[in-house]
Amino acid sequence: MSASSVNVVTHPLIQHKLSLMREKDRSTKGFRELLNEIGMLLCYEVTRDLPLELVEIETPISTMQAPKIAGKKLTFAPILRAGVGFLDGMLALVPSARVAHIGLYRDPATLQAVEYYYKAPQDLSDRTVILMDPMLATGNSACAGASLLKARGARDIRFVCLLAAPEGIAQFQLEHADIPVWTAAVDERLNDHGYIVPGLGDAGDRMFGTK
């Protein structure tokens, strides 16, 4: 993946909301609401180039050829658990989308992704799949999620995250050069525990109040 396929979304609303999320005293409720709102805004960006087709409709005045999204419905694929924080915002924009669930957790010793659940539509090869996880840190979870989708036939995959580290981007580039990335920010680095610096902590813990 070239640097040009890493899309940093600099819209002022996204950047403002991200800054609010970074604050250590932000409540669980506030963090969850902001993640949902940013998910909706990022969905605008990642779907900007979806193909359209002209279909005949009837307005109250006359018939016309009007653009509608072509092809089968989108599939949203959140990586559990934190990835579901994006889901409601995206479904608010695309309520007819299918949803795939990818259950992965990070082994605290090796930092490798371990699969524990997978459920997705059968015809992924015919759909645009938006893989989502708030943090692209080591890149292990995102890479594992993308590999699972490809193994089930997905061919058009896009990855959306809230924050990325240079190390995670490099790993994702190495393993999935064909998948473009959308993120709100690229932070400085990872620390010794695999957390993004300055980051915002553990997104799942902050979203669900488990720490």
C-alpha cells in the first residue's frame, strides 16, 4: 500500500471530536457518543467513491433518471469489541447494510490477534466490505481481520480506524497492500505495551467502562 492509500481525514468536526475523546477525564457515555459520531463522519469519507447507476423514478412532478448506489449492499465488519463503537453511526447512514462480526482479542504476552468468533454474509465477493477497528496499533488485529475476510471471499475491502501508529500502518502495508485505510490521525509511535502514544488509552475499556 502506498502512502497515498492511507487517507487521513482532517475534517474539523472529526478533529474536534477526536480531541474530546483523547481527554482522560471524558466519561464513558461521552466517549461512546463521540465514537459513534465520528463513525458516521468517517462513513461519509470511506463511501465517497461508491459506484452509482441511473434508475428511473417518479417524482411528484415527472419521471426522471436518478442516481442510486449500484451493486449489492455494503457490509460493515467491526472487529469486536471496540469496532462496534463505529457501527451505529455507520448504520444510521446506510441502514440496509449487512453486518459481519469478527471476534479477535490481543494476547497480552505476544500482542498477536486470537480469533474467537466470526459470522458474515455468504456473498462477500460481491460486496464492498468496510472493516473497522478504532485503533491501528501493532496492526495485528486489523491484519487478522482482513485475512479472515479474504479467506471468505471478500475482494473489495476498506479499513477504517480512529487512530493509527506508524508501526501499525507499516504492518498493514506489508500484509494487505491492496486495502486502503481511512483514519482520523496518525500518532507518534507505540509504547512498550503496544499502545499508541499519545493516543487515547484502550478504546474498548473506555467505551464500555471496563477499566
